[in-house]
Amino acid sequence: VTSEVVDRIYNEYIGNAENRADVRDGLLDAIGDPLFVLSAIEVARYHRDAGNPVYFYEFQHRPSSATGVVPEFVKADHADEIAFVFGKPFLAGDV
């Protein structure tokens, strides 16, 4: 990795940070984008190229169950939307 690449990544995710919370959020985005977003975009493109309609979303609604469990800065964790899509009985084993 060249210093130019490192500089571009830094500037994209942390370069405009005004406080520690901005640095934290930028770092989380820098980690999450390659782990979740890039692979999701790649799969979406495969489906699109196969002629299928593709819908892409980012779920950011903080569930009430997160209170006191995860830090306040966390909007929604991976798979938090499942309770909203399928309903709480799906998660409680009542299916």
C-alpha cells in the first residue's frame, strides 16, 4: 500500500474530523465499508447483470432493545432489521 493510498483513505474517512467522536465514526466506516458495503455492492451488481431488479438500503433505526446494551453512538447493528422485517416472534422462537 502506497502512502498516496493511505492518505486518500485517511482523508475520506477521518480527514475532516472535528472531534474524537468524528474520528471514531470515520474509523468504523473505514472498517465497515470493506467488510459489508463493498461485498454487498458486488453481489448487487451480479444480480443486476443477470437482469434482476436490485434494491439496496442501509438500515439505521436504533431498536429500543439496544438501550443499555450497545453504546449510544451505534445506530443499528448488523441484522438489527430482522425484527422489523419479520417481527419479534421470529426472534423469540414463536414461529
